[in-house]
Amino acid sequence: MNKGEVLLEHVTLSWMGGDEGRLPVLDDLALHIKAREFVCILGPSGCGKTTLLHLIAGFQRPSSGRIVVSGKEVLGPGPERAMVFQHSALFPWFTVAGNIGYGLRHGDRGRIKELLRLVGLDEFADVHPHQLSGGMRQKVSLARALALEPDVLLMDEPFAAIDTFNRERLQDELLRIREAMGCTIVFVTHNIQEAVYLSDRTIVLSQRPAKITLEQEVDLSFPRSRTDRALWEISQKLYARCGCCTENANNDPQLQLEKRKVE
Amino acid sequence: MLNRCHLIKIYKILSPVFVVVIAWKCLSWLLLLLKGVIFPAPEDVAREFVGYLQGSPIFGHSLAGQTLATIKRWLLGYLLGTLTGLVVGLLCAISEWLAMAFYPVILMLQMVPGLAWIPVAILVVGIGPETSIFMIALATLPPVTIGLMEGIRGVPPEYLYVSRMCGDTAFRRFFMTQLPSALPSVMTGMRLALANSWRVVVAAEMVVGTGVGLGYVILQSRWDMNYEAAFVCIGVIVFLGIVTERWGFGHLEKYTVKRWGMLNE
């Protein structure tokens, strides 16, 4: 198995407790991600996308099944699987440089400088995170993850809270950085265009308990254009398939009730 | 030149003082009018205060001496209580088992009014300056421990994920992630402890015959009918409390949690 390869075998997860007893979150998931592949995971909110990332990161253990990364079974968190969180999760008590260097033993100044340059924040080394914009914070979070030199980079809706223009700029920077670093990337999003623009392959999850409903190769070379016809067609296809949301809406008793009221 | 900004600042400091003086003056008039009680007016107390500043003694010591005695007692008790509180909090934060055993005890201690410790303090350390220090420490400890514990319990899970992902040892995680994240809560605890300890220091001095200190003066002035002295001491206590709370903690916060954007101004 190659460095950066991710393998999920029969991965199942249920929450324990509550009145219902067991609440199934992930249902018998099987997934193979090649080394250096960029995979986007799409799905309705609350379907378990983040949970899936947490399992790969090792923050949680599956109820059954196993996860193998770079040939080793995942038993807990480690620097070879670095995560970028939705709300950056930077430490407010450290400066930008301190945050980036957090995982580096002996706080290697040269390496921190390199990473600051990579994400374009050279001048902000000694600034505290709360003084940065949301987009800049996500760049610092990315740099902190990259400092660990991970085999796999896990990104949990990192650009969801950022305005459209900055989001597109960040997406392009991520692609540029990916070229430079060459790690596998698993990127969770609920934005179809983002998924298609960034990924080599997009995976669509269903409502909870999550199953893979669709795997879509995005066989287009980089750099891509957002207005590209082929890209647009793939997006359309995914929109049609993610219509699972509308299908479900038809089955939703509450919604049907409201519809009847309207009629 | 004074600009608008300066005027607002001056107003902010002087207007509450003005309100207190006016209300006080009215009260003393009213009491004299309705009940025939001679209630010390602000100017009487001010005159008395100036006299003390010039060196006339109150109950055997200068005003500075009485104040220093109280500050010393309070500082010792507060430091002792804070340190113990932090140690207990650390132990509870490190071990879930210790927390289960000790945290409820701390919550119980929190509920005991400071003055209720008087019999206990007298039995444990006898009557003397140590009595009030012991009581102050007991009043300081619970809020500090609770602040630390709640702070550690409230660390966002993402911070812990980051720490684990970076391969931290439990030791490094505690000091680099959990403790700084708990700092705002620890400081709130220390502030509450400060208010608690001030209340207790004066009360303890009143009850446990110490012979010196602001609380002692307030109590003694009752027998001497020297109410001006009592009012001066109350003023000094308020002033010291505000200085330690606003200025001391204000600075501590400015260089830590405020600088890090962990508090909303």
C-alpha cells in the first residue's frame, strides 16, 4: 500500500444512548482513495460527513470495520493525518507563527517561514489569530496542518464560512499548494461547484445513516476554469443526483402536511 | 486643551462620586430632621480623613498602619487560597477520579458563608492574625478551583483534536492547550474570589479580635461613637477593592486574554 493511500472497509458507526438506543450514523461504508488523489465528499448537512473525517483522523473509532492509511490501521490521531477545521480552531494565545509551529518539535523557525510564504502570510507571523480575517485564519490552519507533513490532509468544510470571492481565491491557492505538497486530500463540502472544481473524484453521501450514493470522477486537467462546459455538465449531473434532498422532501410527512395546508 | 474625550473621562470618574456625596448628604439631613440622629456628613468624614492623613492615630495606629495590616492579612490569605485552589483544581483536572471525590466538596465549601467559618477557624488555628488569614483562604479557594475546573471542562473539542493530531503528550497538551484555554474562566474565578476575600477580611477582623486592621477600627468606632472613623475605613476598603479589581485584574487581562481576543470588550 502506498504512502497516502486511504482504505475504508465496512466502516459502520452508531451513536449510543438516547431513547432510540442506537442511532446509526455511517452504514457499512467502503471507500478506496488513491495516493495523491483529491476526493471531495458531498452530502446533506447532518449526514455524517464530518464524522467520516473524524474517523479517518482517528478522533473517533468506528463501531465496526477498519480504516487503513498508508498501510497502517488507524487507531488514534497522528500527524500523518492532519485536519483543517471548519472554524480554523487556531489557538488564540499563540501568534500565527506559534500556531503554525505548534506541531513542529523545537519550533523550527525556517520551516515556519517557508509555510508562511507558501500561504502568503509572511507579514503576519507575529499577529494573533483574532486580528485576522476568516480567510486568513483558514490559511493559517492549513499551514499548521501542512507543517505536520501529512500523508493525508483532511479538510472539513474549510471555506464554508467565507464569502464567494475569497472562497474562490482560497480554492485556487489550495490547488496550487496541493501541487507543491503532493499529499492526498479528503475535502468535505456541501457546495457542489466547489467539489467539482477541486476534486479528482466526488463522492455523494446519503442522508443518515450515510451510504455512498454516487461516485463521480472529475476527469479534467488542472488548471480548470470555473466556466468550463465539461465542469458545468458534471455539476448538473450531481445536482440532479443530489436531488435526493427533494425526493426526501416528498417523503417528509411534515412537508406533505404543509403542502396539503397550502392546497 | 481639554477635548470632548477628556471631559467624558472626567465625567465618568467624578459623576458617581458626586451621586454618592449628594445621596449621603441628603441622608444625613433627613436622619437629623426625622429622627434627630447625628449622622456623619461627607464633609465631617473628609475632615476626619485629612486629620488621619496628617498623622493623628485611630485606635492606637495610624490610618496607614491599620490599612497595611488589613492588606497584609488579605494578601496572605488570598495568595494562600488561590494557590491551594489552583493545586486542587489541577489535581481534579488531571484525574477524573480525584474530581469525582473532591469537586463536590469544593462546591459545598462554596456554599458556606465566609463568616460561618469563625468557630472552625478558632478551633483550628486559635485566635490571632492567622484566624483571619485562614478564613480568607477558605473564602478564596472555591471560586478559583471552580473557575479552573469549568475552564478545563469547557475547552473546545477542536483544540483537543489539534493537540492530539500534533502528537502532544498529555503533559504538553495540558500546559499548552487546556490551561491557556481555561484562562478566562480562571480569571473570572479569581475575581469572584477577590470579592469574597474582601468581604471576609473585614468581617473576620471585626469578630476575631485582632487589635489592628480596618475591620477592627469599624467595630471599635461603634463603642467610641466615632462614626467618622468607621466611614473613613469603609471608604478605604471600597477604594482598595476597586483598585485591585479594576486596575490589577484589568492589567492582567489586558496582557493575556484581551490581547488574545478571548474576551469581548
